[in-house]
Amino acid sequence: MSSDNTYPIPQTDALRQADKYSLQELFSRDPEALGTIGLEQIVTHMQDLRDRLAATATVRQVRVKKDVSPRAPTLPIIVSSASQMGFVKVKKD
Amino acid sequence: MDGSLGIGFELLPNGAFSKKNMLLQIHLDSSSLNDFKICPRRYYLSIVYGFQPAQESVHLTFGIALHRAVELYWTYRLDRQMPHRDAMVEVVRETLKATWDYNLNRPWQSDDKAFKIKNRYTLVRTIVWYLDKYQNDPVQVVRVGNDDRLAVELPFRLGTGYKSATTGEEFVLCGRLDRIGELNGARYVTDVKSTGHTLSEYWFAKFTPDNQFTIYTIAARSVFGVDTTGILVDACQVVQSFSEFQRGVVSRSDEQLNRWHHDLAFFLEQLEKCAYDDDWPQNDSACGMYGGCPFRQVCSATSANSRELILRREYKRRVWDPTFERMDY
């Protein structure tokens, strides 16, 4: 197989076929004429959407982790005691 | 202005109303009763004369379609023994049909700003996610009646024990239960609600007290003989980018149910008086409640002529007959 065939350029028919089954097109089509394949595509799209959202939510949790790289500015703090007001007294070196 | 509209609209024939007095509703569902409790004038316009804003309620359309989808799904699964995926695909098909405007040959559309959130796309998304989540629902549908049928889609009519003083007819409560199921040894009526609000215990708390769920609990006990303490609510939070689900129990004690039934007599007496006198006072403390009364502009009109003009221009009519089909969501 030549390298030219590895990523074939979509033919006009292929593009038309892909467009035919786009979600927007499926939703705008008369449901009486919508076949089971189209319905299956809608269901699969919704399930994919849910899974991708769930994955994104996980990534977000990772992103909000505190930056603990050595280059982050640090202030040496030693907790000596806590006042009754809830403040923390600190002692600087 | 007197208590009636005093303008030239005819009453539409409605099987829920007395034949002896066409203004007196004998068969009441939770929506009818709710409207009357909020404001007799509102009830008069929406139920007796059947006016509703010409622009449909997106929330109502969405709620009806969601309810219907869940009902259909369980019918396919339990009655026809269809696998989950097949049942879901069929439900999506029926939902797309139900939200297709066959007159204009286009999908359901609305100018309502709520349509940005509750639309055809988010409806199908909510249904697919909901059915996936509850496909192996631990709630087991019980069997009811002499024919031992599955307790899904249960229409009911229930005599209140109160009779009209003017016609002698007994007032009847009616409606339809989605499902009666058993979970962890307890039995519940199940119901599905959609909302844009965050789901929390505060959201579920709004159903106690609540007219609709009290009637459902009484119906499950009295009509179907199911010893239930309340409603299992599947709440669906629908926002633009996602849908989320939470299940909660809304309970009713015997004391609460008895008190509600006692109080019902008061409202039925009021209803009968309004119908007998054809006099429907405004409750002007309720105009701003529940997102604003849909008839506020009618009640704000300064003359009968302008009221009639507004009703003809901004509203359409339909027959609200709870004996005919499911109307309350």
C-alpha cells in the first residue's frame, strides 16, 4: 500500500454520506422517515457525550491540584500555637 | 367588574363538569384543584373556559414528553420483554415523533427563552441518560387489581365522600399514576420531574405539602389497595450542557392524608359556591407566584372589552377534561 492510500481524500459521495448522518441532520429529519440506524446514531451520540463529559470532569479535578513544583514561592512557616480566636501564630526564621 | 368574564365566550362541552351546572366541575384532577386553590379567577379562565397562553409552555411540553418516554420504556421492557437498548431506541423514535410539528413539517420550536435549555436535543439527551442510569432499576413493579396486572400507567377515579349541595353528585378525584413499585420492602408510587434547579434535599422538600403527590398517595391506597407511604421521585436536572439525576422519597403520614381530606371539603364548598353564583374572585396575592400567573394581563385589563381582546389575541382554548386522558404533569 502506498503512502498516498494511507489517508484517502474523501470522495464527494463519502462526504455526502457523512453529512447525511450528522446529528443536526438527524434531528431535523421527519421522524417517520428516520430509520433504526439513524436512531441508533442519536443514542450513541448521547452516550458518547455523557462519557466525554465525565472524562472532562475528571481532568478538571486534576488541574485544580496545588502547584508543588520547587519553583513555586515558599514562605517557611512554623506553627507555634493556635489562639482561641482560631488564628495561627507564626514564627519567621 | 363582576366575578364572571361578562363577555361573549361559549363554554366548551367538558365531561368533567356537571350536566346540571356546566360551571361545576365534578371530576377533579390535581391540576384543576391546584388552580382553584391558587386563585378562583385563574381556575375559571384555565379550567372552566379552557384558556391557555397561545405560546405553549416549554416546561409542560418537555415534562409530558419525558413522562411519556419513561412510561413507554417500562411498557416495552415489562410487557413486551424488549432488551434495554431496543426499548430505548424505540422510545427515542416515539419522542422524536411526539416533538415533530406535522403541520409545519419541522421539529418542535419555541420562542420561549426556556427553550434554550429545554428543547428537543436536551430532551432526547435526558431520556437516554436517564434510561441508561435506571435500566436495572432496583424498584420492582408490583401487581395490582383482580387481574393481577403490572402497576404501570394506572388511571384512577376516586370518590371523595363529599357531595355537591346543589346537584347531589359526588365529587371525584381522578388522574393517572406512572408506576407503583417496591424498593427495600417499601412500596411507592413513582413519578418523574424535570427541573433546572440543583438537586438537593431542599428541592425535594417542596413536595411536602403538595396537592398532586397527596392525591397520588391516597389513590394508591384507596383505589389500588397498595399500602404506601408516599412517592419515589426521580428528579432530572436539565441544563444546557448536561442532565443529572437524583432519586428521593416524598412521604405522607396518615395524619397528613386525613388532614388533607378534611381540608378538601373547604375548597369543594368554595368551588361549588363560585360555580353556583358564577362569581370567581381574584386572589391578588398569588399573581406573582410560580413564575407569574399566565392570566395576569387579563386581570390587569381595565375593561371587559380590552379583556376580551386580550383573550382572543393572546390565548387559545382547549378542553381540560381529566376523565378523558392524562392531563396532569
